[in-house]
Amino acid sequence: MRKFTAVVKRDSETGFLVGYVPGFPGAHSQGKTRAELTQNLREVIEMLLEDGEPELEGEFVGIETVTA
């Protein structure tokens, strides 16, 4: 079983949580709760992996807080 890091944010218009895996084309989804979003992302990723290993466009490194 592989692990992927997803970025999660809240859509200001719908209130839904939106998540995507950086560098993994097509690996994105939404949900009303974190649990629903996680399940939806899992299903999307499993479906994408059925086509074989993804050619990742990049690798998630981390987050940075910038003060300006």
C-alpha cells in the first residue's frame, strides 16, 4: 500500500473541503468532511493506479510559513 500526501483547503463558495495530491495528475476530489474527502481521494487514487504507476510531475516537499 502506497502513501500519498494531499493538500486540503476549504472552498469559500461551497464550504466543501477540496484536496489534491501535488504532482499526481487527476488526483483531486472534494467532500463535506475530512473523512469524506479522504475516502473520495482514496477512491480516485486507486482508480488512477489501475492504469499503472503514475508519472509524477513533482514531489511534495513540505509547507513554509512566510511573514511579510
